[in-house]
Amino acid sequence: MDSVPALLFVIGLVAAIAISVVLLRLSGNRLAINLGLYATALALQAVALLLVPSMSFVYLRGAIDIDVADFYASPMAALFPLAAIVAFAVADGIMVVKRFWKA
């Protein structure tokens, strides 16, 4: 039970990469469509990287060892998903703008 939130974060990373690939395939030469796709992709990535692991931690907190629970609840552990979301937001933004200017 101790590793479930971390495993869900790794699965969320894989899902966020898949979302970025789908965004790359769907983006075209219309800025409004690209911005809508970008906002949708960021929302889905935030759910995959923040909400699912956090909710699993809240749900399983009673079954997790107290030291591991303190690590997951620490501010340092929150930096990993936040850094991943910022990285995906920047990468997806660059990709959308590049696809828009290329078309």
C-alpha cells in the first residue's frame, strides 16, 4: 500500500506523455482549436499527475506507514508533480505554437 501513490504518479507520467502525443497529432493551423486542445491537455495532465495520486493518498492514508505518509505529505514530495506539470505545460505550449507557425 505504501507505494500506490508513487506508482499512480508514474502511471500519470505515462498518461501525460500519451496526452501530449495526442495533442501533437490533433493540432493544426487554427489557433483557437490549438488553444482549446492545449487547455484540455493541461487539464487532463493535471488530473493524471496531481488529482489521482493525491486522492489515492487521502484514501489510503490509514493503511500507509506513518513515515511514508509523512513523506508523501511533505512539501518536497509536492514539487515532483508540480515540476512535471510545468514541464508538460511548457513543452506542449512550444509544440502548439510551433505547429501553428509551421502550418
